[in-house]
Amino acid sequence: MKFVEMTGRTLKEILTEEEARKGELEAAGVTDETIVRVNEHGDIEIRRPDRWDIIGGLLGGFEDRIRRRTGMEWA
């Protein structure tokens, strides 16, 4: 599966109100410096010391938001 990696700060800038409720990211352990990744299906995963955990998902149109904000393609 292909992903785009980013920091928690960038993820917060990409999210819409429908995709994240107040405090959900923080409860999952996401800080501005946390490494997260999003796959082509919109699943958000957080990097843990020994694994990746799915913590949520993005809704429609996220591909363009990710490309515009990060300048990256799926890899």
C-alpha cells in the first residue's frame, strides 16, 4: 500500500471539521512532531515505537489537500 508521511502539525492543517473532533488526535497521542501517514484510502496511521496504529480516517477530496499541503505523491 502507498502512503504519504507527514507530521502531526501538517495533518491537523489538512483535516476538516468533519474528520476530527476536538481532542481526538491528542487522545491518540498525536502531537505537532508526531510522525503520521495517510494511505490512498484515507486511513490515518500513527508511528509507535514498534508498529503503526490506525487512528482515524479522512473523507473525500483528501488527495488534493495532501498534495497541495505536502507537495508529495503516494509512495
